[in-house]
Amino acid sequence: MPINKSIQLLQENSPSILLDVIYRSKIKDIMATKLATSSPDVTLKEVKSIMKKAEVTGIPIIEHDELVGMISIDDIFRAIDGEYMGEVVRDHMSTDVIVLEDDMPLAFGITYFEKFKYGRFPVIDKNKKLVGIITSRDILHELLFQLNHEVARLESEIRVEVDPTLITLREVYKINKMDFSNAGKASNEIKKLLKDRTFDPKFVRRVSVAAYELEINITIHSDGGELEFFLDKEKAVVIARDSSPGIADVTKALKQGFSTADNTIKSLGFGAGMGLPNVKRVSDEFNIISEVGKGTTVQSIIRIENT
Amino acid sequence: MKVSDLGKITGLTLVQSDYDDLPIVGGYTSDLLSDVMANAGDAGVLITIQAHKNTIAVCNLLDISALVICNGRETDEEFLTIAKAERKAVYSTELNQFQVSVLIGNSL
């Protein structure tokens, strides 16, 4: 069963996590290495029982240690229909076999399943020796596994591990939707808190920019949310949380100049598409998680030592 | 130059006079507040048409001590009250942002 083309994993604007996964994982990490194979000189009937025993729907045909063809369950069905199950494999196997190499990234595998309508591909090493076989099911399995892993990692990142005894300051500000008369208030309070503690002005500036842009974002784009700020000995952390509407395309939202703000907001000097890029620029660590209907969380970490 | 010296420039009218008379070493001209946030640096004076509360918030965050509101844009009571509370000088002018930038630039 080939992967449906409409999955379209390899888009230019695919989330970077997904691209990471499909380029980081190698075919050899995913393929099955326990192989059922057959010689070309046995009958189709014998191959059928090898396939049945190994519980596979296709097997590589090997001669003198070399891959010479493939027999799939479809070949077997045709042989039953045509009543030639007693004939040898050599005369009925597909010989224009398309192979993957074990060092290729998973992305190649996905492309092959989209391009060629085969259910499985034999995998060879750099010496052209057959080393495994890969099915679309193997790929789906791996993708689910990796994505699960990445999502768990992102979720743990967004909840910063902080030793509560090290926190010297923590404030949470409620930010209301479209409340422009108070927009900038929270970030100015954060700035005052830092200024009172005589930090380097550059550090204060970076935290201020991050806090301000996130505060404005909640005001303009969300149905309301909160801005959390805390400080420990090493860093300042600004976290913006809202519960709706969420960002449809985070990659786009991070692009300078991209804005969904309307003209009223733009006439006030906002919505220039610089907010999130500004936050990212001043942050030492920047994370964003967003889901349409569930809201957005952005976290900016600015280290004291780096300023 | 200092904030008070801006008043000597022909065409600028002081409309909020309760301010800290700090030194001005540079300026920034923009109507996009995010652009100001990103690029103003240690501006000293902001030349803009954005006369509202959020402009003051941005100036506060960036330690900008004076604003010049161009093109005769209205400076309402609320705006001036906030500017006063934050001790920012506000100048009003019929000139545009380019003309004001040239004038202030030449005086630095």
C-alpha cells in the first residue's frame, strides 16, 4: 500500500521538526533486516509457501549473492489465475527492481513510495549487497514514533525546568483582548523590576523587547491571555500564553513582514509582521507551540551572561 | 543637545512640558512601533506620527526621552497625560518626518 500522495510531507513550509525527522532517520534504521529470500530457480508455488511462512507480501530473488528480481503477492495471484504456479520464478519475477540504499535519509524512502507504486523496496548497501527491505508500513511506524518523541520533547521544553528555590522574581500579568490602553503596561513593569536590580541596560533592553512584543501579540491576536515573567540567577524567562485562536502556520508567522493584523491595528503602528521575529532575535532560546482552536504558547529565554 | 534644545528648532512646538531634560545623542524616525522596538537603539528622540499611549510605552522601554509628532497629528489629552506621567517631552509640528529628521540631525 503506497503512502497517499496527499500526505505531502516534503513541502517547503513543512514544520522544521518534521523535516528534521525525515532527514535525520536513515533507511537502515527503519528497514527490516531479517529477510526471506528465494532463488530464481524454484517454482512460484514454492515461493508462495516461503512468503506465507515469513508472513510477507513480497520477497527479493537472489542469485550468486546478487539481487536479480522481486516477486510480490500480485505475481502469485496472477500465477494462480493463469494456472502457472508450477513454473519457475525466473520467468515471472519483476526484474526492473527499484532499490533504496541503506544510507539514504527517510525522506528518499517517502519520495520513492510516492513516485513508484510498489508496496516495498529492497535496500542495498554501498557494495550493492541486499541488506534489508522496507515497506510503507515501516515508514509510517517510524514517523509516528519519531513525531511522538519530538512532540514530547517540545512539550517538556516549553515547560521550563526551573529550580523554584533559584527564582528571584516571578510575576504573571493578565492581558486583555484589544485593550490597547493597557498594552505595554506589563512589559514596562517588567522593565522597571529589572532596572531596579541594576542589570546591564542591554539585557534589560532585550527582555523589554521580548515582553513588549509578546504582550502586544496577545492584545492584538488572541482572545486574551497572560504574560509570565521570571528571573533566576542565570536568565530571564518570558512566557506568553493564550487559549485561542492559535496560529495556522507558525513558520509563516515567524517570517518578517507576515501579518494577519487588520488596517485599524496597522494604523496604530502595529501589525508590521515584526513582532515574533523581534522576539526570536533578542532571545537566546525561543520556543513556540500553537494549535488552531487551542491557542499559542511562546517562550523566550534571555541569559544574563550573554549580554 | 538636550531635550529642551529641541524647542529652539523652528517649527517644533512643545505640548508636554513636564519632562526630564536628558541628553539627546541620536534619533529614530518610524511609524511602526515594532520597527522602533527592533531598531531604535539609544535614540533619545522619536520622530513619528503615532500619538497614542503605546508610543509612550515603547519610548519607556527604550529610554527614549522625547517625541516629535509630525504632520500636525492631534495629540489628545490621554496621550499627553501619559507622557507627563512618564516624564517624556512631546513636541508637535506641521512638518513631516523627513523634514524634522533633517532639522534635528543638523542640530546634533
